Amino acid sequence: MKLETTLEERPGFLHAMPLFDLLSLVTMLLLLVPMFLSQGGISVEVPSSRFQMQRYADSIVVTVGSGSEEVPIYLGRQAVTLEELSEQLAALMQDERMARAIVLLKTDMRTSVGMERKVSEVILSAGFRLALVGELEPVDEFTEPDSILPE
């Protein structure tokens, strides 16, 4: 005796499953890709420091690279000159939210102190607060606080 089903077939749901797999893969890709992208305009080697900065909600990153002829300056990811930096910071100061922001200055170790000072003066003259960014140096677990100070 042959068995027969009285329900009609609905293969539509089975054909939709690969579509759900594809959508979940695209969603995961969109969530993971930004973590692997570079954050700044250029890569710089910043000096090390024992102190750790707090995180700021509103911050503007200015990066100063090293160069023999013309030192590259970046406001966020955009390359600017010293004059353009001054103009763009003045424009940002007009925005209420950005007026409370702090400027994080990332300077390459090979950049001259004079250039770092010029960029710092431009930032401070625009009315922003300034913080110098460094790389956190590893702390030796067995170092006593008194041994750090000179005798």
C-alpha cells in the first residue's frame, strides 16, 4: 500500500534559509570590518609614558608626522597645512559640541620640538584644550614607588 500525504508542499521556506545565512554573514562582515581599519591618516611612533589618559567622548585628533622637508599634519584623516589647521579649528570652535572637545595631539618621536610647539600653539590659540598622546609603557610589577624617584 502506497502512503500519500494530504498536505500540500511548501518549499518556499527551505529556499529562504540560504538567504538568511547570506544576510547574517553580511551583517557580521559590516560589524567586524571597522575594527581592522586604520584609525589615523598616518602611522606615527609616539613616545612612551607611564601614565594612562582617560577616554574622552568628544575629541579631535591632530597627528604630526615626521618629514625632512615638509612635516605632514593631519586633522582626523585629512591632510592639512599649519594655516589650514588654524582655519579648520576656528570653524570647529563655532560648533557648540566641538567647543567642549579636547584636541589629542599625536606627534611622531622624530618630529622636531619646534614643530610640535607650533602645532600646540595653533591648537591653544583656537581655544581648545590640549592633551599629548603617548604610548603606555609596560610597568614592572616589582618596582617600588620609592625606587622611581632620584635619590
